[in-house]
Amino acid sequence: MYSQRYGLKTTVYNKMIDVFKKYPQIKQVKIFGSRVRGDYKENSDIDLSITFNESGDNIIYKVIEDLSLIDTILIFDVIDNDKIKNLMLWEYLEKEGEIIYKTNRQGEAIVDRVQLLKQLSNFNIAIDSLKQGIEVYKESQNDALILDGILKRFELCYEFAWRLIKSYLEYKGLDISNDPKISIKQGYKNDIIDNGDKWLEMLLDRNKIMYVSNSEIKIKIFYSIRDNYIYLLSSLYNKMDSLLNIKKNK
């Protein structure tokens, strides 16, 4: 199986990430060249640019050696971003290179592309499950147990949604606190979501579900999910789908 974006086997890509995780001195890794442009051949090199938190003079050779041990016929072409003297190359990397690995100030991996894609996939599954539940409820003559199941599915969708926003913003270099409201506000600020007020309204309804027992309130939340929230969740999926260069849309 090959990754959708860079034409690499998933096993090779994952082993690359494992190598980077061995070195807390790595600040970020970008992939560039034909595998980003999409005009690569099956035997094209894997072009990587590594930025270090400190001087990478000694470390980069160890990274290159570890990459060479990965079981692949492909060649790794690795450069130290801080050593680039060609202005045109530097500008190209800034503009066209894609981050595949990034760390925080402590040298801990924040998130990588594989993890983002997995989160997006889980979000996709949760949205589909919620849509199916809505259809079943329409045919169930307002079955209370089915309604409770839908509300639980909605809770899960919202959890996936704000965590996906948080992970993506961290992937892009922002430091986001582990709080759904902050993640939603930052998502709105950074043009990941529209209708920010509706997203906060959705959060309030998500919180109500945790303790509400009144059936009328539950039904009211259901109608909000059916008429508004499912659209917002699907729109977020499509936005992240576009940002991560995946062709499938909901």
C-alpha cells in the first residue's frame, strides 16, 4: 500500500518518522521535490530538509545513517536547512516544502502527517455513523434509546472535531491548550471553520448532553444536529480533507 501523497510505502514512511523521533534535536522535517509536486517516478529520491533546534553538524550524519538502514531501494537525499546558502533553494523550501515531522520546545513530537490522517479517518467514520443514526431515528418513531445513541455519536464527533483542529494547528506550529473552546476559537481565527458562533453553540449542546434527562431538550438538540451541526462537522471534514491533500470529499 502506498501513501496517497508522496508515493511511498506506508511502512517506509512510518520508519522515517521513527528515525526522526530518536533525535530530540530535530525541530522539523520537510519533504520536497518531485514527491511533493506529484511528478515523481517510482524510483525518485526522497528529498528531505531537516531543521535542528541546535547545531546539527554531528547529528545529521547519524540521521542519514539511520535512514539508510530502512528497508527500501529508494535513496534519501537529506540536507541541513540551516546550512543552505542558495537563496533560491531556501525560498523554494519555505514555499513548497511540506512538513512531515515537527517537535515542541522539549523536542517531543507534536504530530505527524500519518497521525493527522488517522484522526481525519476516525472523524470521517464518526460522521458517517452519526448520519446513519439520524436516518434510523427518522424511521423509529422517536425511539428514546435510538435518540440517546445519536446524542452519544454526536458527542464523539465533536470530540474528534476539536482535537483534529488542535492537532492540525500544532502541526502548523501553533501552541494550543487542551481545551475544546480554545481550539474552536483558534480554528475560526485561522480559517479552518466558518460560523464560529454556531460551533460554540454546538459545544454548549454537547456539554448539555452529559447531564440532561429531559426528553424535550434531547429532541431539540437532535433537531439542531440534523439541521445544522451535521453540516458544520461535514464542512470541517472537507476543509481538512483539502488542507491535507486528500481527494475524497463528503
